[in-house]
Amino acid sequence: MTTSNERSLAGSSDPAARTAGIILIASSVLAVLFMAHHPTAETHDAAALAADIGGKASLSRLVHGALIALIAVQLFAFTVFCRWVGAKRSAVGAGLVAYAIGTGAMIGAALISGFVVSDLAAHYASEAATESQTFVDLLRLSMTGNQALAKLGVFAMSTAIVLWAFALFRARNALWIAIVGLVAGLGPAIALATGVIHLDVVGMLLVVIAQTVWNLSVGILLVRATR
């Protein structure tokens, strides 16, 4: 005998679900690749910092612009996933709200890091050395905003993943994905809250990898279940 949850997953034939699965798989792999090419500043000297960041502005805009696009298409894919699982279920609907909040926060963080900071660097790179401290102060303010948004994004997305994992626990052939979701959701959130990781380039890459494992699992589930 199967439960209603089992029937809803096993019997769904939403044609958009397969597309959503493919989107999740492709976008997640691309996100890891772009994060691996995330530029970093190689100097701490105030006078040279603007020139260093400004010289990498084009790459930074490309990487962050691509990440923004990938985050957006993943939100679309998870919207389809929620409809496929059962958007009227409280855990599924609440998870979608949390993920949407996380998406907005991550886009804000990427805009600051990739575009606001790049534009500031491009401006102050041509200013006199006496203005370097002003740039450093503005950079510090910008990165404070970036970190606040990125932390909100991680916690909100982790909450969404955990809620969706709970929703999948009773679904046929999805227990392993539910377990993956609990690990992928709780792991980054706990590591960030306890200070094990910080949201620098390396820490953010680790978060993206954890979320990628979840995204690939859901993508495979959607593709296989709708063949």
C-alpha cells in the first residue's frame, strides 16, 4: 500500500518537471565552474587595492552576472519542483518562500561584489593615492553589506532545502534524496553559524558545492521520474 505522497511523486507526469531537472543539473555544474574562477584581490596595500580589483573588474562582472542568472533559473526549477511534489503542502510552500528569500539575498550579494565593488575600484584606481583610504572605507562598507546578504542567503536556502527534505521523507524512492537534503541544508548553516566556515571565496565555494549535491539529486529525481 502506498501513501498519497508516494502516489503524487511516482505518478506525476508534469512535462515541465523534466526540463526543470535538466536545468538544475546543468546550472549547478556551471555554478561550481564559475565559482572556481571567482577573482580575488592579491594585495592588501590600500594604494594598490583599487588597481588590483579594477584590473579584474571585467572578470568579476562576468562571473557574478553568470551566477545571478544561474541562481534565477534555479529558482524557476525549484518552483516547478514544488508544484510537482505538491505546493499546497506546508513544508513545500514554506520552503519555496525561504528559497525565494535566499535567491534575492544572494543576487544582492553578487551585485555588490561583482558590480558595486568593481565600479568603485574602477573609479578610485584613477584617483590620487590620497584617496585610497576612502576607497578602502567604501570597500569595507560594501563587503559588510555583501556578507550580511550572503549569510541571509545561505541560511534561507538551507532552511528551504531542509523543509523540502522533510517533505520527501515519505515519498517512494526519494528517501536517499531526503537524507542528502538534510546534510546539504544543515551542513552549511551549522558550519557558518559556528564559525567553521566564513563566506570568503573558499567558504562560498564549499556552500555552492553542498547545494550542488542537493540540486543534482533533485534534478536526477525529476528527470528519471518523468521519463
